[in-house]
Amino acid sequence: MIEMRLAEIAAVTGGRLHCASGDERVDAVEFDSRAVRPGGLFLALPGERVDGHDFAAAAVAAGAAGVLAGREVDAPSVIVPPAAQAAGTYLAAADADGTGAAVLAALGRLARHVVDSLPALTVVGVTGSSGKTSTKDLLAAVLGELGPTVAPPGSFNNELGHPWTALRADATTRHLVLELSARGPGHIAALCATAPPRIGVVLNVGRAHLGEFGSPEAIAQAKGELVEALPADGLAVLNADDPAVAAMAARTAARVVTAGRAAGATIRAEDVTLDAGRPRFRLTTPAGDADVALRLVGAHHVGNALAAAAVGLELGGTPSQVAAALSAATPVSRWRMEVTERADGVTIVNDAYNANPESMRAALHALVGIAGSPPGRRRTWAVLGRMAELGEQAAAAHAEVAATARELGVDRLVAVDHPEYGPTAEHVTGLDAALELLRTELRPGDVMLVKASRAVGLDRIATALLNTHDDSSTELVSR
């Protein structure tokens, strides 16, 4: 973040100084008081269990230069007036008095000020029903080879994580990669107003959050808000293999580049093969071709890699540079096709961060890809939980996933606390019962996938089977 005085922050955000001279210097923002360092600005936000306002004094004692708050606190601060809570804000009922909405709005204004103060910065936004976080990580890997790059850790993609990430940019930053989520119409447009993108990437239109949007057409309308926000001298990178995304070319003033396996795509993947589930392909571009060998598991990552390649080429990379960066990229964000082999030869695929019908299908294909082909094919397990926010389509969507598992020849389909996977699944009640089954019946050489919507908590199964410590306290909800 560029250094600012607390008085400047008050002016930008529309707040007032409290217990402060205004000369306090700020060069970072934090929403977790445990992460505050000297010179930081602590964001006092209400939560389901605690209210950040109660930690304001402790944050300053830990070194924070000040606090951005919605009501007066016993610390140097900028107080912003309460606001009506924006529809769909992730704070939900925790923000009954509007203080959290006020702080979030002020944070957005502060982020916009910082981004506008960095004329050499290129903002890249990525959205889609699935694959946003993995693509964001690939973009960071590719663009990091071309200049200083800032990208969010994990799925920081909502009205808190998005401006928080933008504020990490400073005068040395050349590329700012942002992930944009939506829980309703207008959400992506609002995020674009916080940090206007010059390049926008739309990956796909699936059924994630169908219950909230009501129809695939409404989801496509929301995702397309990203390309509508692009300037005429910008670039829209669209998935040529998804008709709903390709149609967004008509909704943008920016130049359009298509990426995919389709013959007419500008950036294409040819000769795609899988090596233990990891894709290899020939990257074909107008500037030349190069070979890519991804370290990520799953054929669905080919499309993500092509999108990242299109952006890298736009920002000065050569095909060989982009291919090398993609081939060197390793998994970064947790619980997304996170593959670990135990000492006894059991391979655990933890893809439990979130789930929708399309990502479930991709994960099941990746599972059987890791297992290999006969002879010598390894035994496969799919341990699945509920896919949330599918509305009236929930029963059919879960049955569809079970049918995909059967068609792919998955050996054991275990449904945890969710009957809609149907009679072909082995149904268990509770994580403890699932763990008991797996600890008893997993054999050396087996490959096990764990996947469900985040709220189900199936990541704890993978954690327990791997005997690893988990601390996800700073992760933000991914939509």
C-alpha cells in the first residue's frame, strides 16, 4: 500500500478523526488483529462471534497506526458513519447496526484511491462459476515472471477480500490480479468500481449458487458484468468452449481474445494428454507454440492455464516464457485438488473448499485420471457431501454427480450426511462415521477424493487421515 496519513484516509473515506492527530502514517490494512504490524490500519468489522471494534485498542497496542471503524473506539481512528447494509453482504446478520457495511464501503473507497494513484498498474480481474482461485494462482505465477505482481492469498474475492488485496499494491507493483465473486446481480460491477480492471477473464458459467440466482441466464448476466466494466483499450479473455461465456463478446467495448480447445480459439491447447492426472498440451498462439506440462491435477486446469496464458501474452510474455511459468506453477491455495500421498501408498485428493455440479464432475474425472487405466488401475474412492445453494435443482444435481461416478467406474462412492446421492452411494451419518469407514477399509494404493461445499467441513476428513494441523482462520468465503 502507498503510505498515507490518517487525515488523508479520513478525507478519502468520508470519515472523521477520533483520538488522532491525523499525522499517523499508514502503509497496510488488516482485518485480523493478530496480523497487525506497525504502520497498519485495523479494520473494525462485526462477525458472527466477535466484533472487531472490541479489539481496536489491542490492535493499536500491537503497533497499528489507527483503526477504521463504524463507531467510536478507544484508539486513534477514522470513524465512518453507519450505512444501510448492502444486500448480500457477507457480514449478514452480524451487521444489524450498519457499522460493518460502513467500514466495507469506506474500505472500497480507500482501495479505489490507491489504485487510481498507481498509473503504471494493470488490474486483471477473473471470474467464473468455478476455477477462479486456481486461475488466479496461475496468473500470479505467469505475471510474476514479467514484473512485480500482487494476487490474493486463498479466495479473497468478496467486498472485504477484494479491496484488501487491492490495497497491497504499491508504486513498485505492475500487475494486480483480483478474483471477483458474486452472490447476486450487481456484485461484480461493484467490485469492478473498487478496482477498475483493464483485463477481464471469464472462465465459465455453471450452476454454482443457482438457488441464489434462479437461472443459468442470470448467472451469465452477473458474470458478464466484468467484461462490461472493461475500457475500450482493455482486453476480455473469454472461454471459447463455453457458449454462455463466448457470447459475452457482444457485451464489452474491449478487444476480445478467446481461449480454449475449440478450433477457432485464439489461444488453444492441442495434443492434450494426462500424466497421472496432470495435463500436458501444446500451447498454440498467434505468436508461436510451446509445450506445457502442468503440475496441477485435473484436465479442467487446461482451460485455466489457457486463460492465464492469454493474459501473460497480452502483458509482454513470449509463448516460451508463459509455457515455462505454467509448467513450473505448483498448487498454492488450499483444498483445491490438493494431492498428498501417505507413507502407506494411499493418495488423498483434498478438493473440499467448495463444490458445484461442474466442479464435482471435473474432480471425479481427475480422480480416475490419477488412478490410471487397467491393468494396474488403482482403487478409487469419492467421499462427497452436499453441494449448497442449488435451489430446486439440488436433488437432480446430486443424482447427476452420482451417475457420473458410476459412469467413470469409481469403486466406492461415500455420501456423508446427504441422501440425494441416491441408492448407489454408501451413506454415512457424520464425519466420525466416515472416518471410521475410511480408516478401516482404505488399502495401500487407493486414491480417495474428498469434496463438498465448504460449510460441510469435509476437509476435516482429509486432515484427520493425513494427521495434519489445520488453521484456516483467515480464509474468506469463496463464491
